[in-house]
Amino acid sequence: MKKVAVIVTDRQQEALRMAVGLTLADGKVSVFIMDNKVEPGEMNDLNLETLRDMDAEIYSNVPDSRLQLVSTDEIASRLADYDAVIPY
């Protein structure tokens, strides 16, 4: 099973939608939302819910009650474990 990390910095809605699409492939998807809270909105909420339903892991380096908080250094060290890292 391939492990894919999606690094979300800009265009959150598009990045989260792409991450949802990646869950349809045979692999494990993790999403790392960097330096910002998730922007409020129906589509972002739906994409986060879908990612959770598809067993994707969702992390952030900014405190947000909906996401698991990890430091930037911890994110950097975790990325070495992935087969593909997609910055968005």
C-alpha cells in the first residue's frame, strides 16, 4: 500500500478535494494543513468529513479543534515515511 501525503498551504478547498480523490486509489492518504486554520465553508467541511470517513489522517501545525495538532518539525520528520508528498 502506498502512502501519500498532501501538504495544504494555499487553495484549501481545491487541495482538500484533491485529497478526497486520492482516497479512491489503493493507498493511505494523510493531509497536513500548514500555517492556517481550515477556512470555514460548506465544501471544506464536507471534504474534511469525507476524508475522515475514508480513514485519512488530518493534521495541522496550527491549533484547530477539528484537527490533530502536530509541530512543524514533527510533520517534517513524518514526511520521510511517505511514498509521495504532494504540495498544494
